[in-house]
Amino acid sequence: MADDEQEGKKGNGGKVPSSAVSTEKATKPDYYRVVTALSAAGGEPDRVLFRSVSEKRARNWLETHAPRGGDILLSKPDGSYESYEAERTGEKGADVDQWQPFDPADYARPETASEIAPDEWADVEV
């Protein structure tokens, strides 16, 4: 009788029912990627410097490794981009959010970008 009770508890011999096993392939996670701006603009193959499923870790990596921003971007799973610049300033030298949206279509390579004209509101050493 003890054997019958144990078999009843095990059910089908301890095997997982086939209906509980998923036959679908596991989907890949969405990654936040740190990429070069040139690859985002389509100028070179996708160059991923760092990737993570965590947006916070990807942002921290970019802030630590590229505080001046420039040519390194955060690529989000939805296809949008953000750029980071620790010393970013707004109009008339006002402080603005360090993270800003980035449009790859507006990107100009550093060697082809025009020189920035002096701004009367810029900080100047005397």
C-alpha cells in the first residue's frame, strides 16, 4: 500500500508531462548597446562597444568610459539613440540634461563638420 501511495504521488513516474514542455524557441533578450556614432549613421559596420539587458548598466558604462560623449551613443532596443555629455550646456550656457536624443541622420563626421563659431555666452579663460 505504501508503494501505491508513492506511485500516486509521482504520477507518471516523476516525468514532466509533455504538455508542460514548451516547444517554442526562447526569444533573445533586448539589449541596450553602446555603439559608435559612425556606425549609427550607417558609415561603417555596427561597432558595439558594450551591451547589456540593463539600461542602467549600459548608461553607467558609457558615462564612465566616454564622459565627453561625442562619437559614442546608447542604442535602445526600440531603435532610438541617446548621446551623453557630462559638460553639456544649453542656450546661453545654461545647464541641461546630460542625456539627449540623437538622430543619426543629422550626424556629421568630425573631420567634415564645420568649425563652431565663437559664442558670446561661452565660458572664456582670461
